[in-house]
Amino acid sequence: MPENFDNLLTIIYLIAAVLFISSLGSLSKEGTARRGNLMGMIGMALAIGATFLHDPNTAIAILLVALGLGAVLGALAASRVAMTMMPELVAILHSFVGLAAVLVGFASYLGKPPEAINTVFLIEVYVAVAVGALTFTGSIVAWAKLSAKISGAPLLLPGRHVLNALLVLAMVGFGVLFTLAPGPGEGMMPLLVNALIASIIGVHLVLAIGGADMPVVVSLLNSYSGWAAAAAGFMLSNDLLIVTGALVGSSGAILSYIMCRAMNRSIWNVVFAGFGTSDSKVVAVVSDGIEREVRTATAAEVAVNLKKARRVIIVPGYGMAVAKAQHSVSQMTRTLRAQGVEVHFGIHPVAGRMPGHMNVLLAEADIPYEVVLEMDEINRDFRSTDVVLVIGANDIVNPDALTDRSSPIYGMPQLTVWDAAQVYVLKRSLSSGYAGVGNSLFFKENTSMFFGDANTSIDDVLKNL
């Protein structure tokens, strides 16, 4: 290796870091997201290539085999995973980052010469293993909830806050023992206990979070995985890994904060309080002992009102993703706009199962970016809207969240679709949403239910148009 290779490596790392920062900036807008992905890929390729050449003793052949195997598995997963399963994929990928941090922590501790071990290094190892283990198990539980392997309802154990506090205190205590241990032989036990306690905390924290908060959880786990990577960077003395991990960790934390603010909730409330504790299924609303019935609509009726409308707003939800109805919705949008109808889409910050889920679906179906508006931009327009189509959304269009203090989702900002002249809700049934909460929107005077598979229903509307 040339003597000035370290300087070249620093320059390559700097270029990669700039590409990562530019990638994040481009990913903040739909129109530049593809470019952002490309810059991130180039930056990662530079970083991996430079890292391979950094140490002449690196077993490049073994690393290339591992890299090739990972690339093949990643490509297969990405090609086979449907858009509706993207949140689960993201969650499980976060678990890999956490597990990697744990393994790197143990390997660094065992492989470090005794004379090179100091207190700072031991703290780095301990923190990396703790954050990595928490991220690993928390992400697995999030994956299981998102893929319906386990219930999405929160598991609220009695005295859970005391339990969490005791577990954290135990981690601190074992951390002291770890830093005072004379060598790896004595230090392995507290480090293993640290990993076990952090794993339990990760499971407990995510189990206690209900369905309506899962988009925030995905974002928060993304942040955890970033900090785990940064901690691994400190252990490996790798500047780029530190920078990249800090970028992911801070951006994930900022996104989580923005989403919580949009939901009128604190991040502490999301992580520790649980949300959406009801498992009730609503088939009717009883008021003063009177059972109320829903109004139903046909495809022909919906098409007639859409044709007559001056302004239409479409509110998509996870049900649209499950039905793969985005392309039919796109065709319907083009048809209506060609007939002079003004069409916009209203996107709630937590629509779907992860941040930006609905935006990606609509972009995939070639919905123009300029007609896709966020909740704060579009809420004022519902009062002057003729028809609203709610396609597979539930918890984000629930009037009870603004009026019923006993509702588990009370205080969560809503898309106020009920202010429009006519609302059509496309759902398979009257079942509750992911938060397990009933919805009084279904029984309002200006709401009609259009039951059935969303893709089939939209196709039927298109035929009538």
C-alpha cells in the first residue's frame, strides 16, 4: 500500500459522507428521491471499496463472498416483497443492523490486545452492545406486529415503568462491573448480561406500543439502528461509519419527533405509554339506546357524484395498499381530471404502516406529485369539497379522536373528511382499524359505505365513468 493511502482513504470517506448527506436531502422530496437513492448507493460503494483496501491483512476473498451472498439475498428480498410488506422488510433490516453492532462489540472486545483496552473503549463496547441488542429484538417484535404474526394490540404489563427502570439500573450496575473487570475472562459475563437485559427491554418496549403508533416505531427503530452503527464506528475507529450512523440516527429521531408532533403526542408517550388499547370491533354505534345503521352506496352512485363534482379529495390508507388499488386509483384520477374535475390526495403523517408509505405507493402509480398534499395543507379544503373518497383508511379519519376523551386515540390529529358535502368510505367491512378503535365517521349523515375489495370497487367506478 502507498504511504499516503490513509490520506486517500480520508478523501474517499469524505466524498462518501457528502453523498450520504446529499442523499438525505434529495430523499425529502418525491421528485428527487430516485436521485437520492442513487447518490446513497454510490456513496456506499465507495465506502465499501475503500474499507476493503484499508488493511492489507483483510481477508478480501472472504469479504467478497459475504458481500456477494448479501447482495443476492437483498436483491431477492427486494424483488419479491410487495409494497404492502415494505414496512415489515424495513423493520427486519433494522434488526440486522442491531445484531451486527452486537457481534462487532463482542468481536472488538475479544480481539483487542489487553494493553490497548481502556475505559473509553470499554464504554464504547458496552453501549454498542446495549443499543444493538435493543434494536435487534425491538425490530423483530415490530416485524412480527406489522406482519400480523402477533397481535398489534399493546401489551401493558402492571408496573411496566418500574420494570423498565429496574432493568436500566441493572444495566448501569453491570456496566460498572464491566469497566472494572481486569480482562475479557472476567468482563464477558457482565457484557452478556447487558445484551440479555437490553434484548428484554427491546421486546418489552415495542410490545407495549399499539397499532396506531407503529409508523413512529419504525422511524424510531431506524434511529436506534443508526446510533448502533455509530457506536460500532467508534469501536472500529471508522470515521465514515460514525458519520453515517449519526446521520441515520439523527434523521430517524427528527422524523419520529415530527410524526409525534403531527399526532399531538410526545415521543415519551409513544414509547412508554402504549396507544390504542381497545380491541373492539364496531358494527354499530349506540346513542341513547338507539342503534344506528350505515348507508351504503353502489359504484354507479359514486361515479355519478364524482362526475358532478367540482372538487374531489382522495384519502388513501393501508387498505388501498393491501388491495393493490393504487393503479386503478391513478387511472380514475386521470379520467376525472380529463373531465375537468379537480382531484387532490390527502396524506396523514401516519397513513399506512411506515412514514411515507402512501407517498411511495402513489408515486409508483404515477400520481402527479403536485396533487398529493399533506394533512396540514389539505384540511382547510374539505369544507369546499364535493366528494371525498376514503380508500382503506380508518384511524386517520375518525371524528372520535377530536371529540371523545375516552377514545384511545383522543388527541390524534385527523383528516377532517366529514366536513365535505359527501364522503364515500371504501372498506371490506365495518371492522376497526389497526388501532382497534371504532369509527363514528361510518354513521354520519353525509357518509356512505362502499363495501368490497378496493381494487374491484374502483374498477367498477371506472366502468361507470
